[in-house]
Amino acid sequence: MTTATDRSLQNRPQGNMTGGRALAEMLRLSGAGPMFGMGGFQLLPFYDALGQLGMQHFLINDERCGAFAADAYARVTGRPGICDGTLGPGATNLVTGLIESTNGGIPVVAIAGDTNRAHSWKNMTQECRQAEILRPAVKELIRIEQTSRIPELTRRAFAVATSGRPGPVLLDVPEDVCHGSHDFTADDFAIDPTTLSAPARRIRPDRADIERAARLIAGAKRPLLLVGGGIHISQAHAALLAFAEAQSIPVAHTMSGKGGIACTHALNLGLFGRYSRIANELIEASDCLIVVGCKLGEIATKRYALPPLHIPIIHLEILAEEIGRCRPAAVALWGDARAGLEDLTEALADSARAARATRADYVGEIPGRMTAWEEDAAPRLNSRDRPIHMARLCRELNRALPEDAILVADGGFAGHWTGLLYDTKAPGRHFIPDRGLASIGYGLPGGIGAALAAPQSPVVAITGDGGFNMVLGELETARRAKLGLTIIVINNAASGYVKALQHAMMGGRYQSADLSEMDYAAIARAMGVTGIRVEDPEALGPALAAGMAERDRPTVLDVVVTRDPGQMLPAVDNRTVEIKQGDRVA
Ligand SMILES: Cc1ncc(C[n+]2csc(CCOP(=O)(O)OP(=O)(O)O)c2C)c(N)n1
Ligand SMILES: [Mg+2]
């Protein structure tokens, strides 16, 4: 197999070529995977070069979806996802997808064509102030002003995307820079192989801070790990498991942090925050919280009602300014999640055996608490209701999806229900919700990106009907790409989360919350892919198996779920309840 280092030294082009060709050559040398975009005049030389170099590029039907697909591809591979858009509307359509990656810390290199500088500011067609619009959407916007600087600034884009807290970088390429030519030398096409995947480099927390944290943990009887998406970005799974097992410390996770350790592991407490099985109650009873790669934002903290202020927090985080933003930290560990967890394990190694003995009763509580929760949830998990209960759908996913499967979850109920009830069977990014910006519409294009990133694994995307309607055109993309992707449409004929909130807060006065009754399986068949309508919960298992068995064309499972807005929420949403000092909600 050719490594990135080999590629960076071999096959370097030279001579006179267009800016577009130079850009494509740099992406080739960087080992870029499939790209997603929609062309226009400005980037034509780039598209032409991609074809000549035999690189994989997929025409997408909406640039936002290209950015979503690139984001999911990056989450699965750790390598920057690549997407592009043309001048004006192509560029502005990227905004939502790129903010998802900025907030989620996901490496992406996005390319936007811009006006020819000989004519800009003269009402060129599609001209708009796209750099100003896109700048706050990305980690860095790099405007390329000279054809000769394309290799250097593409190199910079990869370095910024994969360093520190990863994120998206937008290369803004004026038409004349892309169409113009330059006589390049082979040396111009240098690559830094360490910047081609995230994290490019690791920084360790200060030694004295590690020792302070270790002392706090050593003295704790009921310590708890709270992990967010940073655990995946840092690829800290093995380090987390080693630390948790050595010290007998249970692990709770946000939606993005699911899979930090396998959900089926005995130390996993499941989701914490807005919705929780047993994690929230254990957080309240804890005496030391170790927060890793998690911003402690609104949903993780139940709108800042958790964790109780008297419990000391050790906060390990790559972005220094996130520490203490929502909750003060007793010890701030500024650094990479994996490196920090390794250092904590080492600092506490001598007392590990004694710590495990002291905490035996504490971790011994977990199975009993989990069983009590399961008994309480059993009527919903095993429900034979028609329309189908969301909990039953989640249980069927747990039964059907193998260890290596990837479940991509959309922004509405799809993410919240599976965040609470879906169990990953192996550590790693096997559950991909778009919690950076929580836009609806991520499910299908995210599924496309994940399926291309993991062609051997079953990939299932779960989305609301509203989210699916938003991006229906990408079913054509998935068909053209011959992806064996299974798409579950949660058909509740509603903008469900909104309707459920109106039920809880507006006395059942529904405004702009209903969708038409649709047959998404029939729509899928009309678009040339497999469509299966599922109304009976017993048919869910066979339908999922049929979808996952299709290896080269997508399957849409149109799952008819409850239409009762009083039954839609996974539990009480604490925003709908007035919280007073000392109250306990949900
Ligand atoms: C782009 C966007 N617009 C609005 C919202 C607010 N929102 C959150 S959930 C939801 C309902 C979405 O309906 P659907 O996709 O059918 O999912 P359901 O809640 O019914 O399962 C909406 C509108 C959002 N998250 N993203
Ligand atoms: Mg819906």
C-alpha cells in the first residue's frame, strides 16, 4: 500500500498548468477521498483536472448536502472531507454544512469559486460578498490571490483543518486564479504528511495540572467520566477504556460522544443531559466529574441545570477557552484527550488496584440501576403498537445492526431517540449525529459520506420525514453512486419535535407543524431505488436485514410511527417545564 509519505515524494507534477490543475494535483497528493460538489464556470479547470487524474468526485444536488457528506466522511476516516461550490449561491449554500463541521470540530477542506478579479464589483452574475458570509462559518477562510500560491495555500488548508481543534477551511478561489496558468516546479507540490488526518499533532496537559487532577480523582469515591465528541476526534477510545477500567470509573456520554467506549460495556452509563437512562442520577450523586472532549453545552447540561455546582470538575479539552465557559473547572487540563487520559492513567497507576477495590460497590450499583431502567422502559421497547413506537424501532436497530455498522442520525427525533436508546457494540464513531448545528437534513447526505468512507460496513441513516423532504434530491445522488445505504424515514407526518413542544407548551394549538401523509417507499421506487413501507413492528427486523443486504443500491424504509404528539418525546424535555430551585424534572 502506498503511504501518504510515499505519495508526497513521488509523482509530483511540474511544468505549466492551470490553477485548477494545481489544486487537483495537491488534493491527489494529499490522498483526498471522494469529493462532493456542483460545478460552475469558475472551477471548470479544477473539474477537468479531477477527471483527467481519475479522482472520485460526486455531483451533489445541493451544496449544503455536499458539505454534510464531506463532514460525515471526515468523521469516519479522520481525514479532511472535501466539498466545493461555485460562485455566489453555490458558496452560500455551503454555509449550514460548514458550520456543522466548525461546531463539531470536524476537518474539512471546502473550495468555492469566486469572481474574476478583472470584473469584480461590476455586478457580475451571481456576485455576492461570499467571503464575508462564509468567514464566520469556518475555522479559517483562505483567499488565494495568485495561481502560483495554490499548492502552498492548499497545504495550509490541510494544516489548519487537522491541527488543534480540527475544523473546516474554505479556499476562496477567484476565477482568474483557477483558469490562469503558472510554471510550477516539482518542489512546489510538497506535502506535510502529518497534516493529512486529525489530530495532526498532540499536546499534553501541564504536568502539575495532571498531578492536581490525579489527587482529586484518588480522593473521590464516586468519580464519573463525561465524554463528548472530542473522544472520537482524538481517537482516544483505547486510552479512555484503559483509564476507566484501571480506575473503575463509569462513563456517560453526549450524543456525539456515544461510542467513546462501547454502549454494551459494563462501565457505560449511556446518554446524559436532556435525555438520560441512569446517567443523570449518577452525576448528581457523584463527587468528582472528569469531562473529556465535551463543551458542556445546552443539551449536555439540561439547559445548565446539570451538573450540580458543588461537584468538582476536571475538564480535559483541546480548546483552552472552552474550559470554564459553562461550568467552572476545579482543574483545567488543556490538551489532547488521548494524551491527557494516558497521563492520568500513568499518574494514578500505583494506586489503581486500591482504587478498584474501594470503588467495587460503586460500580456494582450500575447493573442493578440499568436493569431497573430497562424494566421501566420495557413496555415501550417491546411495544407492539401500530403506528410503531419509536422505542421499538430503536430496539430493532439494536438487534439488527452488527458491531461494525454505522448509524447516521438526523437532527430531529431521529437523533434524540437513538441517542438515548441505540447501543453501539464496539468503541469508535459508529453513531454519527449532527450535533454541531443540529440541522435537519443531515441524515441522507451524511449517510452518503459515511457509506463512501466505510464501503465494507453496513451504513444506516435515520431521518425524520421533514428532514428527508429537505434533501430528497440526494436520493438521486445515492442511486448514481450505487451505495448500499439504508435510509429509515421516521414517518410521523409532522415536524414532530415542534408539534410535541406545541402539545406540551401551547395547550395543543398546532401551528405549521403538520406534513402531508406521504408514501416515501413509493417515492423511492419512483426514483429507481428500493422502497419498503413498514407499518407492523414485526416487519422492522426483516426490512432492516433486506436494506443492509443490498450492497449497490439504496433502500428507503418508510416507517410509520406514532402520530400522537403526546407520545413523541423520548421523555420530559426540561425546556417545557418551569424549573425552580431544588426541582427535579424528568
Ligand atoms: C434546518 C432546520 N430548521 C429547523 C429546525 C428545528 N427543528 C428541530 S426538530 C424539527 C422537526 C423536524 O421534523 P422531522 O424532520 O420530520 O423530524 P421529527 O421531529 O418529526 O422526527 C425542527 C423543525 C432544525 N433543527 N433545522
Ligand atoms: Mg417528522
